[in-house]
Amino acid sequence: MARRDDLTGKSAMSGNNRSHALNATKRKWNLNLQKIKVVDETGRVMTIKVSAKTLKTLKKRNQLV
């Protein structure tokens, strides 16, 4: 399964490591994914993966149980 935020769709970013000699090697910045349980409209409890930033926003807006 892909490392992707289930709510926002954000995924890992890619880029290069740069040495002092400016040699480039590929690297990846992964998301800080957290598993949380949410209740949908019908009352079912679902487990979704969201990034830590998305979780912080949900808590700030009181949209999390």
C-alpha cells in the first residue's frame, strides 16, 4: 500500500542528497503517517492513515472525536 495521506492525498516528496562536491544521489522525504480511528455518518468506526500535519489541523478545527 502506498504511503499516502487518506484525506488530503499527500505523498512522499523526492529530491537529491547533495555532497560538498555537489554529487547528487536520489532520496525521499516520507510523510509522518499516523493511524487514527474516525466515525462516519452511519456510525461505523474506520481506521485511516493521515499525516501528522493533517491530524493537527483536524484537532484544531474540532473535527476529530
